[in-house]
Amino acid sequence: MTRVAAAVAALALALTACGEPSAVDPRAEVVVSGQVLHADGTPVQGGTAMVIKEIGPDDFAASAPLFFGTMGISCLAGIDLDLCDEAGARADVADDGTFSVRLRGRDVQSGFGTVSTMWATAAAPSDGDLAGASASSAFTVGSESVQLPALRLWEPAVGVVEENGGVTVDVPRLPGEYGSDPRYEVRFESAEGALLWAARRRELPVDARVLEDAVHAVAVEASVDDAPGGSRATYRTAQARLAGPGAPPSRGAACATHRPGHGRVAHEPCPFTDGDLDEAFDAGGRSVVIDLGETRPVDLVVIRGDTDTFVVHTSEDGRTWQRLATLETTREHAALDAPPATHARYVRVRAQRGVLPALRELSIW
């Protein structure tokens, strides 16, 4: 046995030892049933439910489809995710709030046959083009028939205040019967349901400019580790309508990347200033330079893309650069307030180490 084969075998044994072997036949049909209730305990009439598998180390090693628990919410929101139907199953919610989803035994197991964590997600019918409230709960499958605890929606009104260039969201408190010590997140989303900006309670108000002209609605999400039945759960309010203030002055600006061994590579049109806040582009270089066309005041720089650490510089002539700050996109986006009286024609975003990750947009005010 080669050293590589031995290492692979050792990894497989280690991963198998970490998980509980599944008692379900991989070929068997598994029926997962549940009920969706409004906050007042009455059945939700209509809507959609989905069951999907959570990412796990065994799945990663076996190259199986991978999902986080809240991915089911994105799938129900209609976002075009390639693996939504491949690794999950969905069903309509009946008038009495019940639903039933059919899977195969292999769908509830890891690639090594161990028990996988599953997530059940259900959403109330949408209100026109605004998504209704939704709830997700984690569970495991130990037999071919699973009856889930009722999924109870969280349905407070979400208040939004826009003043002095900021957006403040009144974050409602999750009642104690849903679980304790909730973690809150305010989510600003596009008309297609894609997440464009997120903020914790302490990060409010949000500078309205980061919402640009793409934000369509806002919702509040609460996550707990001790939901009824002892499971993890995520509750999301119905969306409240919200529109961003408009496009940044950098929209449509020219740009170029700098790649080791290739020098300057111009991009026309520029994929980092095109207004598509959801589509990522991998330039493969060390830095991106945005050309604003003329020297002008620079007040705010927003980076959207993979999590990484960036160094931001400005220049009036493209040759002499001044360092503004180091910026970390811990949640795939970050905003940098420039010092007063900053002027520049060029703004450079550089990877602190290595090459740039895929970026979605660079916006400058």
C-alpha cells in the first residue's frame, strides 16, 4: 500500500469512527412528516416545506452534496442554487399545516454511512413579492418514518427607520418558548432573495449607502441551540419592504487587475462595478484598481466577496499610493470610512497575502 493510499484509508477510518453508523437501509424510502404553525398555534395554510442535509466532515471527504442548515431557507426563497433539489426534497404545506417529504436512506446519511444532521424548513405563503416568515429545525433520522415536532413560525412586525443617512431596524425579541439566548441577524436581501448585507444588533444603524439600488427587503433572523425538542433552530421574520438609496458614484467605472507574470490586465466592462452584487468574479490577481475617471472626494469604500483581509490604497495619479486601512471581510462584506478630506482618482484593493479571492463588487462613494 502506498503512503497516499494509507493516508486516505486512515482518514476514512477516522471519519467513520467520529460518526454514529446509520441504522437506515440506504435503499429504503424515508418519510419525514411535520406540521407548520403560526405564532398563535393555528395551522399555516399553504406554503412550502423542505428537508435538506447539513454539511459534515464525512460528506466533505466523500464529496457528497454539502449544505448548511439555513440553506433550505434560501432554496424556498427561490434562489437559483444548483444543488437545492439534488440533495433535498420539498413538499407543499396542506391546509391543516401538515407536510410530508419522501427521501431515500442514503439521503439522510453521510458518504461513509453515518447519521447526518438534517434540517426541516417551512415558510408561510409570500405576501406578493415579499417572503413570508420561515422556520428551520435540525433533526436526525433513526428509522424509515420520522414525525417532527411542530415548526412554529416567528411573526413579529419588523420596524424600519431611515434617518440621517442610516437604516435602523427594530429587532424584536424572540419569545422564551422558542429557545434561550438567541443570536440575531438583520438581513438585507434582493428581490430574488439573495443576501446583500447582514448586521448584528450592535452594528445598527447601517449606512444606507451600502444597500445601493439592489436591496428590496429586510428580515430579522434568530438562531437558538435549545428549540423545542432539544434541537438547533433558526427563525426568520417575514420580509419588510426596503429600498436602497441608489447606485454609488463608482458604478460603471473602469478597472484593472494586476497578475503576477502578466502585469496590468484591463477589464471592460468592469465586473466589480457593474451593479451585480451577487455575481462573483475571480480575477486571479494580487490587486484590483478602480479608476473613478477624475480626482474626487472619497468617503466610503465597500468590498463584497469571500472572507479575506484586504489593504486599501488611494492615488491621484496611479503611481503614488497612500494607504487608507486594512479591511477584513469576516462576513463576505465590509465597509471602510475614509479619513476626512480624502481625494483620489484611483482606489486599489489588494490581498494582504497571496492572490485576491473572488469578489462580487467594489463600491466607492
